[in-house]
Amino acid sequence: MVRVGRPETVLVELAKAIGADAVYAHREVSHDEVKAEEKIEELMKDEGVEVKYFWGSTLYHLDDLPFKLEDMPSNYGGFKEKVQGLEIRKTIETLDQLKGLPSRGDVEPGDIPNLLDLGLNPAQVQLKLSFCYAFVCFDYVIDVVIVRCFFL
């Protein structure tokens, strides 16, 4: 299903339309995303819809790390030393097939928006992507360049 809009609006409307009992979401960690999750959770609670989170941002689950998140080593060598020998959680089984759209409610799948639909100028986006690709290609050894590139 494709929707464009603020998550706290779109997800609540969609949950109401299909009569959802629960919404499953990937747990986020950055400030803005956490604030959005809190708002969504509050609005879903008002609609009687439970929000259930799962972790998937790192190879190791946060609960399995042998240190507190705030004590995470600042470099890869230190991190590797601490997690060496740590078992990685098993993933869920792969589904044989997707069940399709929800059977409750009359919900359209939606259309994938193009750049103009999202208020972006395709020429400017292409220029930035080309610059980013060229920058990374020629300076791929410098981590800072790669990081800066993604924020163009």
C-alpha cells in the first residue's frame, strides 16, 4: 500500500479504514522519528489500535549487546572485540507468499508517486545524485565524504 502524507495522519486513517487491531512497526532511534512514533502511538491508542515494535536496525539486537548503548565503543575495532563470539538472533521464516491487501475495509493500493508528486525537481535531484555518485566513486576511501554525500 502506498500513501503520501504525515505518518501520524496516514497510518491512523489506514488503521481505521481496515479495522486494524494492531500496527507493527520498525523501532526507530533518531529524535524526529521517535517523536513521530510517540504521536502515532497516542493517536492509535485513541482508536483502540495497539502499536507493536520490533528491532531491525543492526545485525545484533540491542538486548543482546554485552554493553549498554551509551557505552558502545566508538570505533569498529573496539566494537568487534566486544561482540566477538556473540550469537546473532535467528530471523523469522520467509513467507511463501504475501496475502495481499487487507480483507477488511475498502482500501485502494495507491500509486507510487513520482518526484514531482513529492514536490521535488527531477533535474535538481538527478544533478545531486550524479554529484554524489561521482564524489563517492573518486573518494570512496574517505568515510566523511561518503557520509556528507548522503546529506546533499
